[in-house]
Amino acid sequence: MKTVGIVGARGHTGAELIRLIAAHPRLELAFVSSRELDGQRVAEHVAEYAGALHYANLDAGQAARRGADAVILALPNDKAAPFVAALDVAAPDTVIVDLSADYRFDDAWYYGLPELTRMRYTGQRRISNPGCYATAMQLAIAPLKDRLAGPPVCFGVSGYSGAGTTPSDRNDPHQLRDNLMPYQLTGHMHEREASRQLGLPVEFMPHVAAYFRGITLTVNLWLTQPLRVEDVRALYRERYAGEPLLRVLDAAPWVSRVAGHHHAEIGGFTASADGRRVVVVVTLDNLLKGAATQALQNLNRAFGFEESAGIPPAGEP
């Protein structure tokens, strides 16, 4: 068994991580840290957890001294550094999986989108988990990356869980009712992240809708040479053959069918009459494949387990 601590466990992703680790055959929780839930039983908030742990309000030094084999940082952006510094000193061999954007642009950290970066993993103990939208963008673009005539254009819609638990217009069901809320239409963190990882400029326009979880991303791709839609679909099926957490469909995927599931779906392949413009649709659960499930994939690899260990197969919640 390997032990895992979670820092920032109050949020939606923290709860999903607790559920996944509780069900994992070779992982157990060492601690769960939350300032707001300090002293409360974990089982009172996450029914799937049957252990006796209580939430604790741990500072960076206290978390580092707990001796966990891995620590998952599920904190807002710009909050991870003190915990990383403390672990570097007190427990340098501890695996850190950071879910924030703090280290996604740091070449010293492994960027863990396994379906695309698996070959870059060489035993690194510092792992940066990709952003949810950035995961969707890269999965949608990668099979055609070398055939593009211009920047991909991505129109994204997310459920309001993606805005976190701190109250704002973007996670207020009253403000979102009968509404589609655009925000940060240029320069979004995930736009820069996907551009860096793919090695080409990506244009991204995010929106929030009045549902809780899941992402739909529609991607417009201009090609240097025309392709038939059946050839495009075949490229995606070949690229993602054997990937247990990816499904390539004929029809456009529905976010309602992937919410609560651990895989991503890509489909809706459409080509213009001249074959030079292709549109692709990808859906995933922002809290799972966009965050907690991907973190577990990365933990499994770091511990030498099967990458999909403890993750329900595609189509199962």
C-alpha cells in the first residue's frame, strides 16, 4: 500500500480524489487538509470513504512531516509553492501531484497528460496535472497538429463546478439560469497551456452554463491539405487506439453522457465541402478526466502501478 495526502480537500475535485483513493486497491489516505472543514469527519462529507480520518488544517511544514508517499495539491493557483518548498526539504522523495497551474510552465516538472506525454515520464517525483480545458484542447488537436494551416479555434462550455467553491457570478446558479456566460475570451491560462504543450498558437473562448459538471469543446481546424471526414476519423481512431479513457465516436458527444464518468469522448467529425476545414467535438468531466482521474493516472505511473488502476472503465461512473 502507498499513502496519499490531499491538501485543499474541501473543493469539488478534493472530494473526487477522496472517492478515487478510497476505492483504489493499493492506495490509502494519510491525511486530508482543509481549513474550512478542520476537525470534521471525512466520511460525513464523502460517503464513499469509510475510514476514520478527520479533516485537519495543516500548514506546509505539517503536511510535509506527515510522511505520506505522495501529496496531491488541490489548491487555487499561486498557493502551491510553500508546500512544494517544505516537501523539497523534509521529504524530497515524496511524489507531488499539483492540480493548479503553478508548475505547468516549469520544465523541471513532468506535465502529466498521459495519452500525449506518457513517453516523457522517466520517474519524475514532481508532476503537474493539466487543466481541464487544456486537456480537452490537446486531445482534440493532437492527431491533426502537423496538418494545420492556422491556429485552432476552440469554443468551450463548462459546468459551473469549474469555477470552484468560492462564490462568484460564474458558479451562481441564479446568475447562470437561462444564460451562457462568456469570460476571459483571450489569454486564458488554459489557452497558453495548450499552446505551449502543442507547440502552436491555440485560440480559446470559454463559457459557463447553468449545469454542474462537464465540458463541451468544439474545435475548428484549417488544414494544409484536404481530407475526407472518414480519413479524419480514422486518424483519431489510430492515434487513440488502446487508450482506456478515450472514446472516438461517429456522432458528436453529449456532455450529459460523460458527466460523472472518467473518460473523454471525441466525435462529431465534420469536414467542409473542400476538405480543408474540419470541426471536432470533445467532451469530458472537468472534475474527473479534467482533474482527479488524471491525477490518479499520474500517481499510478509514479508508483509503478497499472496506469488505469482504481479507475472505473470508460462508461462506468
